[in-house]
Amino acid sequence: MDSGSVVTPPYTAGPLTLEPFRALTLAPHRIGDPASARTFARPYREVPARLARWEAQRQLRREPEPAVYLHEYTAGGITVRGLVGLVDLTRRAGRLEERAIFPHEGIYPDQADDLAARLELMRINPAPILLVHRAEDDLRSLVQQVAAGRPAHRYRDRGGQQHRVWTVTDPGTLAALRSGLATARALIADGHHRYAAYLRLQQRDPGGPCDRGLAMLVDHGDTPLFLGAIHRVLSGSSLDDVETAARSLGLPVTVLAEQQAIAALAPRRLVATDTDRWMVLGLPDDDAAAVEVLHHRLVPALPHGPRRTTYHHSVTQALAHTGPDLGTAVLLPAPDVDHVLRIVAEDRLLPEKATSFQPKPSLGTFIRPWDDG
């Protein structure tokens, strides 16, 4: 795709809400099973009938009444807990201070349009978008009180994730949640294009089920997601090109051995290598994230290329695609959630694939049918 086609999705205005719905959940042995993804595959208009068959076969459970759900899942030694409900999409924010949901990267309009068309055919939200925020003390305490009670469901899925789910239906508790969320400002951790698709569908058909979209809201101060870096390989740009660009920008360059260079990776330092040579690049002493310095300053200053940029979630993966004849790897430090929150609060977006929030819940834990809340 042409990176020039990236646009900013509209912003949703507050107050942030999470409204009850009747969730569908696949049977535990189906959740996390790659074969289950075929349930949501083409032809998309047949998805409701497939889900109805699975429900009749007891391969899928429908909650008896609308609820907001507290969902806790554990994967890879990390436990994440968040509220699952329907966010109100009917209000658009005209000013920065009105915004309740903040994307931190742009979206491709064609991809959002394709997702919107798919959702319209399926008549479901197959999974929540993932939001993170820092809750006020009262809301955090309320969520912890809910989690101290007995869960309605507890299971281990096919992919190995452990799950606990509490259903919140008590009017008083729901009112307290609504009050606690009224001033919340949430960052999109995963699902930028689905969020944009939500907004497209709501704009096309206001007053219907698309006025709301399925979301999970995680309190980063309670059970934080792991936020990892996504490294780059610049094909067509040599390590000499990277050094020339860095020096032209006045960035300090230090040549080190491999292990020393990797160990030097830090919030204000990048590492560049062609696997034959390694160098550490110091970053300016300003509020720009490392990925912003790379894409907005260093890459435009390169004498040659890159012809193509690829993205890799581990150093090992990046180095496997790196070499004097393949491309130059730029290893990035892990972003900081509070730094990302500051950036979006200043009305800036990060370059694409700037963050990797993990772990994400397995597909099939929460499905929202449009005809049932």
C-alpha cells in the first residue's frame, strides 16, 4: 500500500461509555483454535447462519441477559483484565478536549472500507477492539471489587489462554461504572481499522446497531499489557546511508560490537546494523518517540532508499532479513504507554506499526451479534 494514503480516522467524543449486550462465546475448545477463524470467513453473509448452527450444537454460548463483562485472561505469564461492552459512537469530537477515544496511528481508507463491508455482511462484531487507559481510583477499586467475586465463567481455551469472566448486570454497579468512565480517555491498543470501520457504518446508518461498537477497556495501571517494539528493515538503504543521514542530523553515532550494541538499545537510542557492522544512534533530547525520529527525520535524510520497509516483532526476525545485500535493520526501543498517551494528547499520530500491545485475547471470547444488543 502507498503510505501516502494513510489518513486520520474521525474522533469519538466523550463521555466514554460501555453499555451492556448479550455476548456470544465459542465453546472453550473452539476458542484459540485456528480452524475457528473459518467461522468468520467468506462468504461473509453466511456467518449468522453458521453461528446459529454452532449455537444449536452447543459449540457456542449466548448470555441470558445483557451485561457489561469483566474479562481476565492470562497468556505467557501475563494477566490482563478489562471491561467489555459497547462504546457509543454517535458523537464526533470537534475539539481536542472533547475526544474520548484516541487512535495513535493513521489508517488506510480502503482497508477500513473493506472491513466495514465485511461487518455489514456478517452482522456481528467478531471481537472487541482493545483500548487502554489509566483509571481513576474509584473506577479501579470498583473493578477490583467485581473481580473479588465469583466469576460466572472460568476456562482454558484451545490456545492455552486462561480466562475468567464476570457478568455485571446490577443496575447500581452499572451506574457506578458509567460514572467512573465519564471522564476516561482511552488509547486504541489494537483495532485501528476496525474502529474506523465502526465509524463508517455508524455514519451510513445512524440510529441502528452500528451506533455502538464492541470494545474491551484495560486499565494500564492495574493489569498492564506488555508494550513491545516493532523493528524495521530498510531494503535498498545501506548502513553507510544510515550513518550519513544520522550525522547530517547531528545525531551521535557510536560503532560497537554486536552484543554491546544490542545492550545499548534504550528509549533515546536506536541500533542500526547490516549484521557485519553495528552502530548505536543517539536521539535528540526532545519529546519525539524513537519511531517518529526514524520515520520523520532519519529516513527522509537517507541518501538512497529505502525501496521497501518491512516490520518485525523480534530482533531475531529482523536480523533474519538483514545483510549487506538484503537491507539494514533498525532496532527500536519499546515505546512507553504514558509517552504514547502524551503524544496523542498533543494531537500527533505515530507512524504505522509503532506499537505491539500483547497479549491479545483469543478470537471467540466475545462476539456481539447486531440483532441482540
